[in-house]
Amino acid sequence: MLKTTPLNAAHRALGARMVDFGGWDMPVNYGSQIEEHQAVRRDAGMFDVSHMLAVDLHGAGVRAFLRFALANATDKLRDPGGALYSCMLNHEGGVIDDLIVYFFTDECFRLVVNAGRAENDLAWLGSLKEGFGAELELRPRRDLAMIAVQGPNARERVWQALPETRAATAAMRAFHSVNLGEMMLARTGYTGEDGFELLLPAAAAEGLWRQLLGCGVKPCGLGARDTLRLEAGMNLWGQDMDESVSPLDAGLAWTVDLDGARDFVGKAALLARPRSRQLLGLVLADKGGVLRGRQKVSTPEGEGVVTSGTFSPSLGRSIALARVPLGVKAGALVQVSVRDRQLTAKVVKPPFVRNGKILIN
Amino acid sequence: MKTPEHLKYTTTHEWIRTEADGTLAVGITDHAQAVLGDIVFLELPPVGKRFGRGEPCAVIESVKAASDINMPVAGMVVAANDALAKAPEQVNADAYAAWMFRIKPDNAADIGGLLDAAAYAGHAEK
């Protein structure tokens, strides 16, 4: 029995193609996935991401706990509403999950974690909490729905649908959030475009979805979400990194704060095992197919592997993220095994596209 | 889901149309294009090559996934639709207009072993 979000009936009413997405019955596309992708790059699209889990952490020990549990330094969060992207590591320095942590007060933070990792993350956080002994409570918020509205016109459309939110969010910077009544509005996302992620009570989700539809926001499935995040050079857990991969080898060194005396789970392992690979972008030069995860990459410095690949609607060609040896440099040409042939791809530094602009040549 | 009556089908979602000259035009069904989503790449078989029944002979890729196209009956490829390979999104626009290649069957009677529209529709709905 697949799990459903509060918007399941709304997706079906829109004629969505529904798929089993890690145990959740989710829309992969409503019509053309490429049109959904372009709507987000050029105007505004919305995604039901209610399968993701918000976990609220309450108590006097929260700051100290997160300082220890997360690889990024949550002490960077000083303004209420501030948000930070971080990996959560195991003791071996592998990535248990990547998440966004939101700072509400010194005694209340919110984590938003991947759907497929939620149960695992809760168990892990629970076990860390015991060892920690701090005054701390974990509250999984399955009562919340989450709608990501993304695109250059996304914020304007949200204000059109919810005029009362404009004043509190018009000046809000990226990676900040605000709670208004029972709704959280965060200027975050997974597309490389501006926009909001809205967390609200499940019962209110369908009403908001319809209002946004009425304001011209295009419903977009998880198919477009994947091509958008890949163009934006954003990692996907389970493809670009997992429990066996160090964040340093997965292009996520910028999210790991190894400075100073702070100890955190996985730090000793990362210090003992320096970076040995890098995550770079590939653009297929040949028109002979599509780059996909697990394809072998041959470089003069040794072998690598495609971790995520797709067809980029913005570039009109296939792109990928690939884990390759450290010596490989942007501009190099490499060979990728696509089915039974070797195709040439150019190495680039991701992102490929941000804020509607192509960033590679 | 459209399944025109005048065509034959396979369980692997190819459609087959018998041409006036006895060759068979092959494409993928409307159901298949809908499942695959936006088609972005098509690799056609070489003209003159023989394939056995059910043998993968072409590749179609959508944004989401790659999929083989299989030979519906044993035979030789006599034509490939290169214009379609340059504009593979036409498969989404009209799957039954988008023929991919034509084959000369080894044995014309093999066509009798293919599914008719009703049988295919029943298969695809499963």
C-alpha cells in the first residue's frame, strides 16, 4: 500500500501520471515534463513535496545537539528564520542524509529531510539523542504538507494567492523563513530558481494548491524536479552521495565545517580520510544518447562514474554529475560508456543553469 | 490510450502496420510514449541488418529512461526514419504517425502471431 500526500486527489484530478516514488504515490508529470521544467525556469511552477518530512526539535539542548549531529555549523544560524543546508553523517563520515535546518528560536529548530530517509533519520537522531543525554524532544510533523513554488515569478504568484503574506516576506532574503499563523514560508528550493517552500497543515494544502492553480502556477511533477535540480548542480541523496560516500568526495565540502574545535559526528573520519574524488559536471558532446547514473567515465587520470544524468531541457543536450579523480579539470574531454558505445563528454563545473541563465559554454 | 484497429501490436508496446508492398512499418504505441514521457533520443537500426523476433534493434530515450525497441517478427530492416531521429519529440505528438523503421519479414505469416488492438489494449491496461 503506497503512502499518499494530502494532495493525492488533486494530482489525479489534474491527470497526473502517478508512480511509486520510494513507497509514495507521487506525480512524475502531468503532461510534458519538459514544459513543466520550462515553466519553472521562465515563470512559476509548483511541486507537492509533502512526502518530505519536517522534524521539529524542541528543548534547551537543541543547539548543542545540532552542533554535534550535523556536519555544517548550525551556529552560523543567528537570525530567527535563518536556514542552512547540511549533511548528517555517520561515524564513518558517510552521508546519512542531506537536509535543510531552520532556526526558529534557541529552543526550537526544524529539519526538513528526504522522504526516503525519514524513518532512518528519525531512528538515527533518536539514537544520537540518547547518547547525548540533552533535554531534547523530536517531533516528526506528518501533520504538515509541503508545496514548493518555484520560478522567477513564484513569489509574486504566492503573494497573489496569499496577499496577507506579502508584507512579512517581501524583504526576506534567500535561505530565510517566517512562520505566519500555521504556515511556514521559506525562501528555499531545489530548482536553482527563486521561490518559496510552503509548509502548512495537511487539511489546508488542497485549498492552497487550487488558489495557486488559479493564479497561473503550473503543477510540476517529480520528473521536472529532477531535471531542474540537476541543471542547478544540486545533489540527490542515493545517487550523488550515500552512506558510503564522504561529502568531501561528493562536491559537498562547502557544507562541511571542519574549522575550529567543534566536534561532530563523522568529523574524525573526514579528517582521517582526506578528499579523494570530486563531483563535476558533464555535458555530452555527441548526440548519441543520454547520460544516466552508473555509466563508467574514462579520464586520463583514471576512472569515474556518472552519479546522476539526464537530458537538460535548458541546454537541449544531455548533462550529468559524475564522481571523478581529483586531477580531472573543467574543459577536459572524457569518454562515457553509454550502452554499448563510448561517447565524448566535456567536463564542466556545475551548476549548469541558475536563475534562468545557462552558466556553462 | 489510443489503439487503432488497423494496426497489430506486441506485448513490448510496438505497433506494426502492413504496407502496400508487404513490408512492415514499426513504431511504439501511444501507451508507451505516455509512460516514457518526453522523448529526446532515438537510435534506429542499420538498414540491411537482420534481427530475430523479439531482438532489441533500436533504442528510445526519454528524459526519464532508456528503452529498447524490439523486432516484432524476424526479418531485415529495409528503411529507417532518419527524419524522426532528428525530431524524436514527434513520437509524443502522434505515436502512430511516427514510424521508426520498416522491415521485410522473413515469413509474412508471422504477422498472424501479433496482437490485435483489443488484445493489446487488454495487455496495456494490466
